[in-house]
Amino acid sequence: MIHQKRREELLSILGHDAVVIVSTNCEQKRNSDVTYPFRPDSNFWYLTGFTEPDAIAVFSKESYVMFLRPKDETQEIWNGIRLGVELAPETLLVDQAYDIGTFFDNIKSQVKKGSVIYFDAPGSGGWKDNSSTNTHNQQICSLFESSLKPLNPFISEMRLIKDKEEVKNMQDAADLASEAHINAMRAALPGLYEHNIASGFDSYFRNGNSEHSYPPIVASGENACILHYTENNQELKDGDLLLIDAGCEINGYASDITRTFPINGKFSEPQREIYEVVLNAQKSAINSIKPGVSSNKPHETACQIITDGLIKLGIMKSPEDLSKFYMHNTGHWLGLDVHDVGSKLVNDEFREFKSGMVTTVEPGIYIRRDDKIDSKYWGIGIRIEDDVLVTETGNRVLSNKAVKDINEIEHLMSQR
């Protein structure tokens, strides 16, 4: 079982006396008696495979124990079946299962004298960040604070390298999201609204037994110059571009894809000029990715090409102006989290790519209204993003089914 292998690998790294505690949050209240859709904490899911809320796993080289919600007939009628304590040992392959309510009655028996305890509250950057709303996590921090060691750095290193099953999930997520982006190109027409296009992603992901891996960005015209625009409520106008940043999850693993295209199906000359700079930067950045290369190489490559392109077009006068038009990094790790774990720095230097890493590559150019810039470029916001797996010999673009060359986009949209 993959989760057992991960626990064993983690313990071999931490040492013989290690005791690991991982937890997943309770359901979070949205309003009144309504909760947000539940998703397990990524580290907990990675190590246990258990997807119910309000659970804590404790394991060492000697035992594996799960604390979880007990069976409750009334709650199950209203909210769905629970695994329960009795079935947990056989289903989850744990040595012992307990009611989550008895955690503090039983936890000390799982921690021998001299044990080194590793724990991080879900969603935190470390055990001292006690921002979780799960009171169990707060109590664990209080109970063991003097002896707790941070767990996240060790799991982050493990999660950084994807195995074959993880890569398959990510390929499936990239395929599904790529198809949804192609559908969006076919569906977008002047007079529709951004939310009409966003709803197409909702439907496509649901039909694929998936869901969004993050709130989608569907930004038309000048809205594309707002990096995290999520209102998605403006009318699509003839002559504008539409930037869509949307991905989905398959078995917890995310895709993250951005495409930008003309709403009327035909790039104007200024749009084409900026798009070609971004596309050239993106393709060159992807081509730079292979084992042994600095993980900052794609960003350096993209920045140089965008700088040269904008100076040539007269939009920039010097390289120092780049941050006005390109103000984010060229990529981030991708996995169970959209912005996945794993430091880009090792000993204060950018780490090198290794086979099994997955990164996004997403250069962009965003031109706001500015009297110093030719007005024909005003309001153009373009980002192109793909998901890239580092292989033993180079890389593989997981999201390559989503067309991005100008002639491919215009041909696709001409068939609407």
C-alpha cells in the first residue's frame, strides 16, 4: 500500500525514536448550519489515504493508530456514512482505532519516554503557527509544545518528487482541464459574461468526477491585468482578450492551466505582438527544464525574453522597468496543493530540478493604462501556463492538449 510505504520512508528519515502525529481539519462552517465542502489536509491524505474530517493519525516504527469519528446513526442519515472505529483497522490497516473524542485519554500511551514527536497543524508553516480552527491541533501544540519538532520540511521533500501513481493523477487532471479550456475557447462569444464561461468549467469538471483545484480566474479585457481577479461578472466584448486560469483535482492532485485568447476568435495586431512575446518566453522557459538545471532557470529565461520583447516594442525603455509589466514568478511546484510544498532554495541557493518534480511555467505581460505607453497596448493582459513534469532526460508538458499557438487558437475558434 502506497501510504504505508510513505510512512515507512518518513520514519526512516526521522529516526528510530520518532513519533509522527498528522491531523486533518473538522468541517468548516460557512454560515448557519451549512459547511464548506470538505477536503482533507494534504499531508494527512498523503500519509494515510483517509478522507474523512476530524481525524488524527499517530505512528512510529512500533505502531500505527487512528483517531476518528465514531459511527453515529443520526449524523449518517443526514450527512453520510462514516467509517467508524470498528472497521478502521481492517480498512486503513491501522493497529488500533479510537474515537476522536478520546484522543487526549490515549495519546500519552502512544508516546514513549524519549520519543521525538513531529507535528504541524494543517495549513500552517510550522508547529508554532497555531492558526488552525481545529481545537485538537491547538491542544496538541499546547500539550507537547516543549518537545515538538516541525514535520513539514521532511514531508515537503518527499512530496516534491512524484511517483508513477501521482504522475498519473496529475496527467488525468491536466487532460481534463485542458479539454475544459478548449471548450471555453469554443464557447466564448461577445455578449456573454465571464460567469457564463466559468460555469462551463464547473460543469466539465463535475462531469469528469472532479472539482476545481482553486477558484477560477475568468478575466476579460482589462480585468486580465488583475492577477487574482475572481469576480467573473463582466460582459465579454468584441475585440477584447479573455484570460482563463483554471484547473481541477483528480484524487487530490491538481492541474493549473492558463490560456489567453481573443473573444471574437481573431488576435488584433497589438494583441498578437504581446502574445508572441509571452509564448516565446514560455516555450523557451519550458525547454530549459531538465535534471541538474537550476529551478530558477525558467524564470531567468522568461524574464530575459520578455524584457527584450517589450524594449523592442517600445513599451519598456530599460530592464529595470520589467516589474511594471511582469511582477510574478514564472512557476511554482504543483501536486496535492496548487502551490505545492517544497522549498526552491537549498542552502540559500536555488535547488536543481530532479526527475519527478512537477512545476508550472506561467510567464505573463500585463499592460495597464499609462500615458507613456502607446494606447493600442492598453488593457492587454496575457498569461500562458502549463504543467511540466521533469523526466530523466528532460521534461514532459502534462497540459499539452490545451492549444496555445496563435494559428491553433484561431483555427479552433473559427469552427464555432
